[in-house]
Amino acid sequence: MKPIYKNQKSVILTLLFLLIFTSAKSQQWQNITPSEYPYVFGFSFINPNQGWIRAYKELSSNEPERLLYTPDGGQTFDLRYTFDEVGGFMSLQMVDSLNGYGLVIRDDNFFWHTTDGGYTWQDITDTTFMKKYGYVKSGASIYFLNQDTGFIADLRYIYKTTNGGQTWDICYTPPVNTGNSNYLINEIHFYNEKYGWAVCTIPYGYGFGMKTTDGGMNWAICTSTDLP
């Protein structure tokens, strides 16, 4: 076997350095903000390529929010929806290439559904519980497992639908001694159809977590902090 000389070692070390540098560079984050809409306030991706973003051309009181779609991971964007007046989505979740849900900054019709990829939206606000009792408002949390099964929550109450928001069932959430205020459910996430978690906070107080093991119908506190 021939010995490796000094210049050969230098070549090998240089190649190793280039490989490491290229690998590290390829793992860096890239800015995919569309130049025409530089102010992005939210997004929802269903795979590495297909995604929707909420964006503005400029920050002004009369600038409408736009919903943009990318089919190629942010290389190009197409305009899907423009709000016809001041306002926008508080939250947005697309579950596939056609179906999605959004909470809108409106007082009377704030829960919307799309079945054509975001081109058009239908109001599916259920006033029997979303407005009548004041439990749910436009700043609530939503999470959908698919186009049929999803959750919406706000003041300690979580509701579940299995038919795309046509009807809702109230889930059990544990009572917590919070003084004169209810706890807020800020975020919901599911690992699969059975196991899920919710992040909760008490106004001007502490936070805690809840979990479900039966598809969201019953929730239990899963925090390590002792609650009063």
C-alpha cells in the first residue's frame, strides 16, 4: 500500500471540509417570504410543498389580508383569497389540498370553511354555543385531524365535531380553581385520533397542560405543578 504524502493529505482534508461546509449550509433556514407580500402573519402546510400563508403588502389600517398558496415549498405563490374589508384570519388550518378551516376577525360570523383550497369560504358559525353563551369567540383555538373531525375551544370548554362543523358535542374538561376567572385553552394538538394535548393559561396567572386518551371527549390535567 502506497503511503499518503502531505499534499494528498491536504487534498483529502480540503474535500472533507467542503463536504462538511456544504452539508451545514444545506441545513440552514431559508427565507421564502414572497417579495410582493413581505408581512406574513400565519401559515398552514399539509406537506413539504403545499402550503398557505396569510400575508399583507404593507402594514396600514386599510390594507386587506391575502391568502396565498404555494405548490413548491415557497418558490412561487398564487393568490387564493383577499378579504373584502379590514380583517383577516386569527388562525388557519388546511387539512388537505381542498379542505380547511379558519377563525376570522368578525363579531357575528367568525368560523369559516373552504372546500376548494381557499378560493371561497363559507360561514359555519354555530350560534347555539359560539355566541349565545359566550364560550367561543374569534380568538379561540382550533385543531382538525381531517376534514371531518376537529376541535374548537376557548374558555375551559372544548367542542368536537365529526362532520366538518355541522354539529358539535361538548367535551369534558376538568374544573380548576382560578378565583374569579376561567382558564383559557390556548392551543390544541393531537398525535393521532386518540391522544391529544391542550395548553391552558389562567389570566394573569400560571399555565398548565391537559391531555386526552379517548379522542378528545374527556380531558385531564397533566401538569407537574400543584394547582390551588
